[in-house]
Amino acid sequence: MSIAPAYIAFTLGVRFITDHLCGDEYFKVSARGENMHRAREQLQLLKQFNAQRMRLFECALSRLGVPPQSSDLR
């Protein structure tokens, strides 16, 4: 559960760059390069999510009611 945000950012980044390379047919754009910009933004989010991965994991455990000392389940 804690890797979901990073996974979504990665998936969207790949989809945006692929669409850019294929002529922007799936995600409509108003200017060439817009999907490239979107891809870069998603990959920046991916970096941020990965930097916070342990915090997200602990938050997920907390929401599930698992005590913090059980975080050795990583």
C-alpha cells in the first residue's frame, strides 16, 4: 500500500513519455512538448514519493492499526 503513490506516478510518467514519442495521440495537448513536461513532473513526484517511502509505510501501518514496532515487516 505504501508504494502505490510511487507506482502511479511511475506509470503516468511512462504513459506521458510514450504518448509524447507517439505524437501525442492519447493525452491531448495544446502545444508540442506538453506530455514531455507532464512526464518530467510525474518522475519528480516519483522521486519525492520514494524519498518518503518509509514514512508512507509507517502511515499505512498506522491506518491498519498495526503498532509502529511491527514496521520490521518491510
